[in-house]
Amino acid sequence: MDQSADTIFGRILRGEIPSDQVHSDALCIAFRDVQPQAPVHLLVIPRQPLVNLADASAADGPLLGHLLLVAAQVARQEGLTAWRTVINSGADAGQTVFHLHLHVIGGRPLQWPPG
């Protein structure tokens, strides 16, 4: 089993753990983060097990583009006119679940730099 398939996100994808989904299609799902950092904090994850962006290849380009388009779609769906999309790649960058995921964060002013 791929390392990313054996994570909490793998369990969510398999239906073993419930999630508050806001989007689902053949390539990905999006759901509300259980530890939100802003009034709107969604996660977009691919169904395909992929550990992080560093492990992506050129063949993953269409999937990565789709994930970004879904991030924008769910942000607008939540009524956001401005938001931040974050992808942490690796433990030193703050990645805690080793299944590629995009954070969609908004609903309040966001500071820069983030941390």
C-alpha cells in the first residue's frame, strides 16, 4: 500500500472516517478541515495516493491543475472573494498528513508572511 493511502485522508477516501464534504468528483474530494485556521478552511485531496508535491511528476500535471481549479471552485462556493491556497510539501514545511492536500483558507484578513 502506498504511504499516502495509509493516512487519515486515505481512510476518509475509503469511507472509514466521515468528513464534511463540499465537493466530490472522479479525481478528488474537498471537505471542511476539523481544525480550521480561519472561518473557511477546506482541504482538497486527490483520490490518487500521492505523498506530496515533491513526489509529483509531469504525468501528474493534469491532476494538479484539476486540484487548483477545484480549490477555486469550492472557495467561490463558500462565498469567498479572496482566499489563500497552501500546499505544504515535507515535514519541515509543516506537512503533517503525508497525502497531498491543498488548504483553502479564507473568511478573514490573512497576514503575510504566514509563519
